[in-house]
Amino acid sequence: MKRRNTWDPTASAFCGAMAGMTLTLVLESYDVFAGWFDGTDPYIHIATEMAVFAAGGALLFVALARRRHRASRKRRPND
């Protein structure tokens, strides 16, 4: 039996959120070591960017998973 390649949007959203949070941690670590925090509270700044990057990564990965799933279904005409 041939194994189907399914693109799970839930797993993709989780991976996208993790990628977004990792990117946020890298960028904010660089900001901390460079001393680029202006007069704002660092916690608010980091928490806001973490939420935005996690949501953006999740949405991006889900969109890519749905596109790949749709493309893989078009290639199998007998399904």
C-alpha cells in the first residue's frame, strides 16, 4: 500500500509558532546584547514581538501546508 503524504495544518501551525518564537528569541537576544532598548519596558516589547512572530509563523506554515496538500491532491487523479 502506498503511503499518502498528508500535510497536517495543526502540526504545521505548531512548527510555525515554534519557528517564530525562536526567531524572536534570537532577535531580542541581539537587541539586549547590543543595548538597543529605548525607554519602553523590555517585557512588553519582547512579549508583543513574541506573540506577533508566533502568530505570523503559524499562519505562514498553515498556508504553506494547505497549498502543499492541495498540490499533492491534484497530482493524484485516481484518488
